[in-house]
Amino acid sequence: MPARVSLFVTCLVDQLFPKVGIAMVEVLERLGYRVDFPEAQTCCGQPAFNSGYWAEARAVAGHFLDTFRACDYVVAPSGSCIAMVTRHYHDLFAGDPARQAEAARLADRVWEFSRFLLEVARVEDVGARFDGVVTYHDSCHALRELGIKEGPRRLLQQVRGLELREMEIAEECCGFGGTFSVKFPEVSGGMARTKIDSILRTGAQTVVSIDSSCLMQLEGTLRRAGAPVRTLHLAEVLARR
Amino acid sequence: MSAIFDEKIRKVAAEPALQRKVYAATGRLMDHRRQAVTEAALPDYQELRARAHELKKHTLEHLDHYLEQFAASVERNGGQVIFCETGDEVADFLTGLSERRGARLLVKSKSMTSEEIDLNERLERRQLEAVETDLGEFIVQMTGERPYHIVAPAMHLSRHDVADLFTAKLGVPREEVIEAQTMIARRVLREKFLQADIGISGANFLVADSGAVVLVENEGNARLTTSAPPVHVAVAGIEKLIPRAQDLAVFLKLLGRSATGQALTSYTSILSGPRREGELDGPEEFYVVLLDGGRSKLLADAEKRQSLYCIRCGACLNHCPVYRKIGGHSFPWVYSGPIGAILTPQFQGPLHEPGLPFASSLCGACAEVCPVKIDIPKILLELRAEVKEAETRAGANRLERLAFQMWAWAMTHPAVYELGGVLAAAALAGQEEYVRELPGLVNAGPAKAWASQRDVPAPAAQSFRDWWRQRRGGRA
């Protein structure tokens, strides 16, 4: 019997980009997984944690731990939210060994989507087809907190019809940074414009990443600049046939 | 954040030429570093970083021991160590020394510690002339500015700016060629070196077992500062100690490469005491002024203590996308960039500039390149929590706290969370995927700030969970 996979779609995808969650369901089912969606899920707590409101973040993180306690595999379309759970819950729950232990137990079972495909499902070619030139944006938390660099590129390289073209500053931050984007809008916007200059120089029509938050920042900036490039989450590319 | 910080940031945002200059200059330093730490150029780079981190950790955990050992070593070499709590005490010592020596003119080589205590201004108030001899520092001393960057103090000025400055301040004919400008500075500074009564340097490292002051530089001015005048005073923070001379092998391999991509800088001076009998050069008197200046307060925090491991290479500035946009002078204290963002609140208190730890996208590029592996993002997160605690105590920012309390309530009550989503979707119903201009009702606060820079994603007409329920219902 195929394994059961529980989706954590993230609050951002649930409310703003449901198509990313739908694409993830499509790919995982194609690979034979039974997919479920624990409906009590909301957010991982990162917005409050990064804003200095740790008591509020703890409440939301506790809700996350309770929601996914019984799951074998939790898969999310975000490196940032996964890093929050695997890297930061420990610090957030300092002084609460019971929650720290729960977080540690869950940390081995939560997976960023591309890493789940490569390391659990052990597939590189998911049978996708996407005609066009794409460039890949390394999201900072996936890259530097989870060490995800080559994996998403390997998955993209297996997609029929797809040409992957690297930009010069793939590893440079898009400027999103959660509440940073609205606390320091000029700085955040400036960082995004620097990034899209590099994206445009590749000649790609599509920017792909594994975090919808970066893509929201990039797409908003691309549209504001009147640039013809659009963004897609890796799951959306892999769902195409 | 404070209005001043906000204003400084907006000012730089309105200067694209300056932004381009800083972006390009830091980009060159990034390239140089990258080439200097490749697997081929420095195979044990990661091991060196880990070793450097451990050495700093060990030293700071046993700082009392190493301070005593260092003081004893310096005295054995014929020098003297002066412990100072504050900048005032440093100035008092230098004033007393100047009186005893009948000194008027002091030459200085680069020292961030002296910037930290505004040493030049303090000396001027006591009728002593202190002249910066590092080229970049020489320039910003004339413009009356703080160093723009730990390693490149005049990064924000072009050769045209320097031409104007030299003509105005030094009365020399206008000279646009950098090499010629350097010769002008050299001519002026040579005179100062020859006339100076006291030379003040910083210290990159203080070696406990041998009592040595180690200086790393490219211009030779630090070597002149410490050898031409009859008295040498090194001013440094207590965290500059390292246990043994052999540990230099670790730090020197990392410092030049991380700062400028150099395997070694042009000059590395290891100075241990005044001139001895039979020696041809070196000062008659040798002092090391060790400044606490709030450092022992930082040492009390086992986690954030690592902020003091910093060896001032400037790599975190060069790699910081925020520094590269807002530049060095937007920061509220002498230390800029990521290291400044973690040092300033700890030295000056969390509310000195409450916005500072938040002026980061937490991208982590700083920690990735830090040669002593300071976990800057982690410390920023802790400092953010400290700012919020301090604000709550001070009764500040109540609306934001309330907003996060309501948010947490919604996020722990899925039905409320879902209702919030439905309402947000209704507010932008019928819009395109992305919205250029927000309707008046929602064009406020964070949404307005977002829309000032980029188009706004409209909430989906159907959330994922709604789709999921429908699909499950359809299948059932």
C-alpha cells in the first residue's frame, strides 16, 4: 500500500496560491502516494517569531505540533516554513523540554517538497513536460538553512521541453524577508529590482523557486516593472504534462 | 523604527548613483573573497573557520586568565597594559601621557575601537591633534564622517569627490588620478609621521603568551605609526586576545581572504614591546590600552557572546543585500552591516535604534561568509525579541502587539483563520491575480507599504482547503 503523505500547504499557499497546493497533490498522487490534508492546519508561526513576538509564535507553533503529531510524512511547498520547524522551534521552545522533544520528533518527518521527491520518493523524473526557458531562484532559507541547492535543479533538468538557464545572482536574496518587506519597503523593493535585473538578463520567461513567498515578491516586482516574465512554484512546473 | 533611521534609509534609496557605487564595490570584494576561499585556493577553509570559532570561544570563556597572561607578557617585554572601562578613561590616559611627553601631535592607524569611543574628538577637545594615516580614514577624517565600511572607510566617495576634498582641505591643485591623489596623501602624512610625538594603533590580535600586538594592513601606515614616533599606544577591545602565537596561523589565513581576498595583506606586523638595547628601531615606550566599553556585559550572555568573536573583516557587510542597498552611514553607530546590527543593540541597548535588528531579510549570507562563524541571523532574532520586550515595558508599539495577539488567536482557531481569509478575498473580489492599486479601504498599513513597491497578490477566490473539501466531497 502506498505511503500516506500529509500536506502542510502553508498559510500563504492556502490563501493566496492554492494552485501550488493543487499541483503538489497532482505530483504526489501521480507518484502513488495517498495524500491527506489535516484541516486544523494554519501557519508555522514564523511571522511572529521573526517579528520578535515569541509568545504568540509559541502558541501557533504549538498548534502546528498538535496538528501534525500523528503524521508519518509532512510535506510542504516551502523551505522557509520547514526551516522554521526543523531549525527554529528548538530555540523558540527554550525552557519547554516537552515541546522541544515534540519538535525534534517531528523534525525528522517534515519535508520540503523537492527534497521529499528526491530523498523519500527517490525520483528525479516525475514525467513532467514544460516548454520554455526557466531560471531558478535559490530561496535563502532553503539554501542556507536546509542546504538545498542542486536538488530542485536536478528535478527541473528532467522536465521535457524545459531549458534551465542560471542567472548571475541566483543566491542573492529577493528581498522578501517576511515583515521586513513592509517595514522597509524601499530596501526590500530595491533588492527585488536588483534580482529581477539578473532574471531578465537570462532571457527566461519563467522564474521557478520552492518558496511562494519569494515568488510573490518577485512576481509583484516583475509586474510592477511591466516585465513579461512570470513565476511558478516548482510543484506547478512538475505538475505540467 | 526611529524617524532618523527611516530618513537615512530613504535618503540613500533616493541616490541611485551612490547605491550603484556601493553595490559594485562590495561586489568586487565578494568576488575576491570567493576566489580566495575556493577548494583549490584554501582546501581547509571550513576547518579553519571551525577552529577560529573554537579558539575565540575558548578565549572568551577564559578571558580573565588570558588578560592576566597578556598583561604579564607585555610587562616582561618592557611595555605596560592599561585597563580602561570607558572611552573617558582612554582619553585620560592619553592626555596624561601627552602631558608627560610634551606631545601635541598624534598619528593614528586604523582602529575601529577608537572610533567606537570617538577618540579623535575627545583628544581634540583636549587640544591634541590626532591625524588618521590610513588613506580611507584620512579622507573621512577630512569630510568629518564616520567610516563607511569597516575595511573600506571611504567606499562611498569617488576619485572626483576626493579631488574636490583635497583641493579644498589641503590646498593642492586638483588631481583626479588615484595614484597621484595617493602621492598627495603620502606627502602630507610623511611630514606628520616625522613630527608625531605618539603613534596610536588598533590591534587585530593580541597574543597572550607572547604579549604581542598584531597589525594587519596594506598601506604600511600602521608600521610607520608604531615605529616612527617615540611612543606607541595600541588601543583595543579586550576581545582581541588569542591564546598563543601559533593561533595566528589560523586567523591570518582567514582575515585577509575574508576581507579583500588576499592570502596575506601587504604588511603583517607583530609588535612585542619597546625598542630594546642594540635594536635599531621601535618606540621608546609601548602601551596597550585595553577597553572594556561594555564588552564584559556582552560576555554575560552565553549565546550572544559570540558577537565578540568578530575579527572585523567586513565580509558580512559586503555580502549583506541590505548593507549594499542602504550603505554604511544609515546605521546608527560606528559598526555597520550585519555585525553592526548585532553589536549596536548590545552595546547601546535595544531601544537605541529599535528598528535595527529588523532591517534584515534574514537571508543568512552574513553567517555563510563569517570567518569565525558568528550566527548573526540567530542573534538578530533574539535581539528582535528583546526589542519587543523592551517596547512592551515602555508601553510602545501597542498596536503591533495587539495585531500579533489577534493573529495568534486566529492561527490557533482554524475557523477564525478561515473566516479571515474569506473576508480578505471578499475585499479584493473580482480583481486580477495581482492588483496594481489597492481599493481605498485596504490601502493602509502593511498592505500600502507592500503596494508602494510591487503589485499585490489578490487572495484566491477559492482557498486550498475549500478546494480540498469540495474535491473530497465530490469523491465521496
